[in-house]
Amino acid sequence: MDTQTRIELEAAAFRALRDHLMEKRTDVQNIDMMNLAGFCRNCLSRWYQEAANARGIEMTKEEAREIYYGMPYSVWKDTYQTEASARQQADFKVAFAENVGEDKG
């Protein structure tokens, strides 16, 4: 497989993951994704931002989130995010530290 085809397939897989999380599984909470898988929608938007910045494209965290979420993050939170339990919050602190680090929030 040539490099361009591989890149296009990877991009298609990313778009399918994004669409799945944003359209079909809005019920899945970011905190649960982070606690179980070590990443969430915010991580995907951050990776998008980091890839843009690495290519000299200036993009803030909020700009990347709006691109990924298809709306301002505050609207997403108000529409889909539920209150996290104390247990979820405790598990998140561990998952975030292990997978993201203190400086990436």
C-alpha cells in the first residue's frame, strides 16, 4: 500500500471514530471513556490541535475542540454531559495522570 492511500485510510478511520462518538454514542461520557480507555473526545481534539501546531498551523485548545465537536465545547457539555459521581472523579484523576499528565489539561 502506498503512503497516500494509508494516510487516506487512517483519516477515514478517524472520521468514522469521530462520527461514531459524536452522532451515535453521545450517551457515552468523556469521563467514562477516559477512565476505561485512557482517552476521550477531548484527547482526540487535543491530538488534532497538536498535529496542526506541529505543522505550523496555529490552533488553540478551544478552536480544536470546536472543530472536533462540531460546536462550542460549552454547548456539547450543556447538551450531553452528565454530572460525574465521586467515584468517576476519583478514577479520572488517576486515569488523567497516567495517560495525559498534569500539564496537558
